Amino acid sequence: MTLDSRHLAQPETSRARYDAAMADIERQLIRAVNEEMHGQNVDRVHDVLVTRLKGRLPGGHLDDATLRQVAAAIARGTLRV
């Protein structure tokens, strides 16, 4: 039996598509929180970001330092998305 190299490349392509889809979900969620919460308390914004991301991306790794930076920008009203 001969292996078709086109099938071997699919997992990497599928993974890239999956990562792109997850990044898009993350951006949409951050935009929504920004629209709803700009100017609000940074801790509240952070809590909402974490809760929504965990709900939409269960089991995903969340970089808390980055989320705190995003939350701070939303709270200041300076996040550009």
C-alpha cells in the first residue's frame, strides 16, 4: 500500500483552519465586550472576558496577562478592534 502525501498534510491544514476559527471567535467576543463595557471597572471587564471566553472556548488556554491588558484598554475606552 502506498501512502498519498496529500493526506499526510491535511492535519496541519486542518489545525491551521481550527486555530484561525478560534482566533476569530476570540476577536468577536472581545469586540462584543468592548462595545458593551467600555469605560467600566477593569476588574468587572476582566471577569466578563474570562467567563465568556471559557464558555465559548472550553478547555482553551487563556493568557491572563494579555486578558488583563485587553480589559484595561476596554475599561479606559482605548481598545481599537
